Amino acid sequence: MSASALLQSVKGTDELDVGRLFDVQGWVIIVTGGGTGLGLVTATALAQNGAKVYITGRREQVLLDAVKQAAPTNGRGGEIIAIQADAATKEGILKLRDTIAVNEKFVNVLINNHGVSVGAPDINACEQTPEGLSKKMFEDESMEKWLETCQINTASYYFTTFAFLPLLAAAKSIGGCPEPGNVVNLSSMSGITKTSQRGQFNYNAGK
């Protein structure tokens, strides 16, 4: 489609205004791991721009503190609501979904942000030879840590997304939005770094 044809397909040029393109006024958004760090920054920005944002995490007090810290003050109608939930288990994910489904008929955006770093052997704290590296990184690392990291940082994104799929689809069918809800999986530069970052291969692999 040519540029002129594309412009003609738009109802009005005001539809291309940056304020309209990125408008989240009245949207329902979920940010997992939203009590701290990048999750809290994301939730704060969305709420400040008028979205109703549910933040989740395992630590209730952290979530409650985040709600106080990030409560919108600009009068655009946004809000942040805390729900304690453990996204590391299917039971926790279903609890989160069912809790939100009581109050919402649809979800516009699911932002999978939760994650853990369970620690790893320091690759620099050994003799830098094939034998030294092999001994350190094999004997001081555990299969359980790798499984925990992959369960929370990778597998739980899959299960959380499919648990919320009906509510995401309902953004269009019930909510009258132009499109179904979207899923955003937040990652990290650790997923593409060329170094092991002191040996945290389990975290990097999950990202």
C-alpha cells in the first residue's frame, strides 16, 4: 500500500497524533513482578497515562509499598492495584487470573516481567584453565537452580500467557477495542551479552 493510500485509509490525520498512537487511557494492564525495578517503572508510566494497572508478585508488603509510591497524581484516571500471586506455579497463575476476572471482563495488555536470579558459581574465582573451569562450574552449580530459573523466568511466561488468553481475546470481542489484547515479555541484556557475567549462565539462558 502506498503512503497516500495508507493516509486515506485513516479516518483523519489526528489519528496519527502521538498522543493517540500511544494512548492507554482506560486500558486494563497486568504487570507481573510489578512491585520493584523495571516492572514498577513500567506500571508507574502506564498508570500515569490513565491505565488501570494490576501489579503482581510474591511479596505482599513490597506490592503495597509500590502502590503508595507509584499512585498517579495527575488526575488522568489511572490506578495501580496490587495482587499477591506466585507466577512460579500453575496454581498461583490461576489464582491471579481468577482474581482479576472477578473485576475485569477483558485485559488489554499482559506484561510478563517477573523473574529471579538464583545465583551461580563465580567463574572468575577459580583457576582459568579448562580443568579449573570444569571443576568449578560443574561441582559448584546445581541442576535444581537451573530448573528453578527456567521454571520462573521462562516456563511461567508460557503458562501465564495461555491462562489469560480468553481475557486478552475479549478486549476486542467484549471490550470493543480495535484489536485483541497484546502480550509483552520483558527480557534483559543478559540474554544477548557475550560474557557470562561472572558465571550466571542459568539466568542468561532464561533471558
